[in-house]
Amino acid sequence: MAAVAAAPSTAVVLQEEAVDRTKHPSGIVPQLQNVVATVDLGCRLELKEIALHARNAEYNPKRFAAVIMRIREPKTTALIFASGKMVCTGAKSEAESRLAAKKYCRIVQRTGFDDVKMKEFKIQNIVGSCDVKFPIRLEGLAYSHGYFATYEPELFPGLIYRMKEPKIVLLIFVSGKVVLTGAKKREEIYTAFENIYPTLQEYRKREATEAAGLAALTAPPAQAATPSSDKPAAAAGGGAGSSAAAAAGGGGAVMMPPPARRLNSSMPPPAATPAPDHG
């Protein structure tokens, strides 16, 4: 049997779902990054036969108990189990995920399993992401929202926020990037982000220039410099007063010794000492 092509040659263009901007007061719309869905194919499968006759399929039962199959349009990956269960991952929207699941069903049918039908298509997880364009103080957010938030930077660089309604897990990074996971519908992604956005704004980290400008505005006014006390009187004055003034002026003032005072002008001068007689 010839190998079955993993995807048709003609690409199918899916129309993107229109976004209602009125539901996004923040002005930011998270982008869907991954949609994980499960499908019941309705019968048991021989995985070796599928791996042998389908292209872009690999099967190593010692490593993983499922056939791993890939298609290019839409770019997705399927895990096909012997029980007939299939997991489809990698789609960027719900419509892409459903289209990919249909293509995988056709491929399995062409490998010899005519009883395969697409049953119970169900979306299990939707992952979205966005960027708020400003840094976030994760320490403060974790402290004030300790019941919902976990932040251990030595283990994981992001803050893990477990929202109760809707039941979504958010990974918040200091750079402002946010990853949302755990949704069953894209509306849950949108609602969760709009709920957390005011909190992110509250814990916005100020930029260095903004902080410097705020410090300049709040700084006390500078006081006028006091005039120097170094005056010429320090050199002209005599006695202890001039010495104190010179010391207060500091630096360039030269301290002059006080003039000698005569003890008593009426006392006769001391007698001269006679020279010794060597004769």
C-alpha cells in the first residue's frame, strides 16, 4: 500500500474570528498560541499499520505508546493511541483545531481503518499570551495577593497566579509578558486578562527616568550659602581676639604673636655681668 499523504496540497485559509473591542477596555487582546483538543475515533487501531502507511508519522513503543503524526496546514501535531483516542495540539484557534482533527481522521481511514469516525471532539486547553508593555513589581504583587500568587524566582522566573473565576492560571513575568492557560473557551482567556490588568497597572515598576523626575520634584529647596567669616580684621586686630578671628576664618589667615609687654617701666634694667678675669 502506498504511503498516505499527511496533508492535501491545497492549503485551507481559515477566517479569523472577529474581535469585539468593547470587551477589551484595556486595549490589549491576548493572542491564542495553542489549542489542545481530544477526539474519539470510535474503534481500536493498529498503530504499526498507521506508522507504516502514513507519511510524517513516527512510532516508537519503547519511548511513547502512541503514533506521533504531523501535518503542515494547519501546522499541528496529533498523538494517536491504540484505544482510538487522539490528542491534537498546536492549533492557533478552535477552528484550526477542528479542521486538523478532521484531516487526521481521513489519514487514518486511508491506512485501512474504514470504521474510523470523528466523535466527541472536545477542546481541553487553550493557551494565550500578551504583553502589557511595562515592567511589573512581582515581589509586591506576590505579597499582596499571596492567597492566589506564588513567586519563587530561584525556581521559576515568573509569578504563578491562580485565578478562581474564571479558573485560569496566569504566568506573569517582570518584563510585562503574560501567559494564560487552562481555558476551555477563548472568552475565558479574555475575561481573565481584563480581570488582572488593573492589578498589573497597580504594581507597575517605575522607569529609572520617571523615578529620577519624581525625586527632583519632591526634593526640598536648596538653602543659600552663608558668607565666609574670613575678614581682613583678623590680620589687623591684636591679642587673643585676632587669634580667634584668624582661627574662625581658617585657611589663608596667618596668626601673629601678640606684642611683648613690659612688666614695669620704673624697674631699672638688669646689671651687666662682668667679664671673667683671666689674669
